[in-house]
Amino acid sequence: MDAVFKALADSTRRDLLDELFANDGQTLHALEAHFDMTRYGVMKHLRILEEAGLVVTRRRGREKLHFLNPVPIRLVHDRWVSKYAEPWAAGLSDLKTRLESPMEKIFEIYIKTTPERLWEAITDGEIRSKYQFGSVITSDWTPGGRFEMGNPKAGELLGEGENLEVDPPRRLVQSMRALWGEDVKAEGTSRVTWEIEPVGDSCRLTVTHDQLREGANDQLYGGWPMILSGLKTWLETGELLTTPGSLMYT
């Protein structure tokens, strides 16, 4: 977490995060237009934010796009804030997700585990329930196969979709339709991609939630930081997060 606090200590880097907060997925050229400094200076600040995991990048043709990654901030929240001020912090988090551009969301986290164990945690229904709001995922995990997300306490199916790509233990791509309320049902189908990359004795997990309509309901993607924080906590410590969202259907 030292790298996160170091990155956030500089006002220019906080301003860069604010720019991505308001308009995610910007190029370097677009970002530098907001600052009275050289292109190299902006690149240097972005590099520090990337090293801290607060910014992730993706290539789109010849362009390099920069995305705000809220997961490290969520981990800070779970370590020190949630015990004392979860209701207030949750309200501010909801405000944040309402302001973010929802077309494509990218979340990245490092977990000390093996690719095989991480894949199991993603695809095993019982394990999944430990960090995804108590919900169980059921599927045969074959390409073209169906998956369902549910919980007896919810009283209805919470989500469904299709396994578009299944490449264990590296990549899982799924279509997803949320069913837990009429407002999210109306949003139709989006896509979630899980990518696992070994890094030393750990794994980098990147979750991309895209094919969202502009202005989509933030319930579709706002829970990812809490889900991934719970996944990391469980794999590394065997313990469960006890934030209200994590216990929603437990």
C-alpha cells in the first residue's frame, strides 16, 4: 500500500485521477491538455500511478487508453474505513460510480496465489459465494455453456449468461444479464472478461466489464472493487470481508 499512498500524495497525480474519474479511458494527448506541463511530465506521473495500480492501460489500435482502477483504494477502505464508517463511505462510493463513464470498466488487482487456485476461486460456486455477496455461480464451464447466479435468500435468479471463452487458468469471457431488479433487467446484456497472468509468486487479475450502454445503471459494475477485494482477502488469508455488501445474501 506504500505505493498507493506515495502516488496519492502528489496533487498533480490526484488531478489526473480526477480527470479519469470524470472521463475514463483517455489518451495521453487528451490528459496532457488539462495540465500546464510537458508531455514527459504527464507521462512520469502516469507511470507512478500505473506502478501503484491506480491506473491501468489498454491498447485500442494505435492509441493507448488510460483507465482509473479503484480497487487499490477499495483495499485501503476495507482495511481501515469499513469497520467505522461503512454507511458513509458506501454513500460516497455510490456517488463515485454514478459520476464515472460506464462504457467500459477495467479493474486490476494482484493476489498472492497460483493461477490454478485463482481459477478455481472464480469458477467454483461455493468459493465464489464467499466473496460475491453470498451468491452462488453454477455452470459446466464449457464454451457456449450457460451460467446462472442465485441465492435462496434472494427469492429469485440474480443473473445469467453464456460462457463465450473458457481457457483455464488464463481467461474467461462471459455475457452477463443482471436479474435482481427491474431497473437492471432493462439494461440487457453486457460482457465480463477475467484475465489471469502469473507474476512471480502472485497473479495479476484483470476484470473488464464492457459492452455497457452509455448511462447504464451503476449497479452493474459498481460492486467489482468490493468483489475483488473479497477474493484477494479470502485467497490470501482465508477470511471473509464483513462489509454490508459482502454479507447481502449470506
